[in-house]
Amino acid sequence: MPATPLTLSLQFARFGGVALHRTALPRHRVLRWLRAALGDDVQAAEITVRIVDAEEGQQLNRDFRGKDYATNVLTFDYSGAPVVAADLVLCAPVVAREAAETSKPLADHYAHL
């Protein structure tokens, strides 16, 4: 069965320590995780994954959820199956802290989220 057509925009904000997160999130790995997460009813997907610092994560969480703190992941789902369009925003410092607290490699925690 052919792979579901998937367009990925992988973005990294500029912040101290971003190189660690770029290393944990090579494009091919993120594509593999997204394909595994898409259901069988998905015919195509266009997904943006953005890795941000705590300030941007807090601002987005406050603006869109009314919660004034940085959270690990925010999902903006614009359309569901059969054609998925979504933005995923992951807050690097929160993800790194959670990975350390659970003794998981950083890439494994990103895959989980």
C-alpha cells in the first residue's frame, strides 16, 4: 500500500539550545512518527510542526487556551480525515524537562507527544 501523501513543514524558532532539539528531530524521523499517527482513513495530510521556546509557548497557550504557562504541545486541528490539516507546536524547554524527569531520551519523548 502506498504511503499517505504528507506535506510537512518542520520549523524551529530561534532560542538557546535549539541545536539539541534539531538533532532529536531530523525530518525523516518526524515524517515517520506522523505517518504512524495518521489513521487508515487519512488520504492526505498537511502538517506544520513548530518547536518553540518557553516565551512563545506561553504566549500561544495564553492566547488560544486562556492558560498563562508554557505547555508541552499545542495542537491546532483545522480539518480531519480524509484530508488532515494541522499545526503542532511543541515547547522545547517543557519537552526537555519532562524527558529528563521521566529519564527518557529527548527524541523518545518527542515521539510520544
